[in-house]
Amino acid sequence: MIIAEIAGLASLGACLGAAIAAIGAGIGIGKIGGAAMEAIARQPESSGDIRSNMIVIAALIEGVALFAVIVCVLALFI
């Protein structure tokens, strides 16, 4: 009986962890996009460099979020 309750809480914690990771990634990428658009509006001649840096940073954030979600899924099934 106690093991079933612990398993239920573990699955709840894994789901909450995955949700927080996804929300955090969305907020981070949104801030990057907004800052990049402001920077391009201020200096249009450097839009290529800003855009490429934005894509690299967004990919790094997505990678970290993916790792967090995978860890939560592993915690759910193990």
C-alpha cells in the first residue's frame, strides 16, 4: 500500500518536472527571440550575426529542456 502511494507521487513529480522544463524552455526562447528582434531593430546591418547567435542559443536551451524531459520520463518508468 505504501509502495503504491510512493509510485503515485513519483509519477506526479515526474510529470511536474517535465512541465516545468518545457515551460522554462518556452520562456527562455521567447526572451531570446524578443531580445534578438530588438537588437535587429537597433542595428539592421548585423542581423545575420544576431540571428545565427539566436539560433545557436535557442538550440542549446532546447537541448537542456530535452535532457530534463528525458530524465523525468526515466524517473517515471524506473
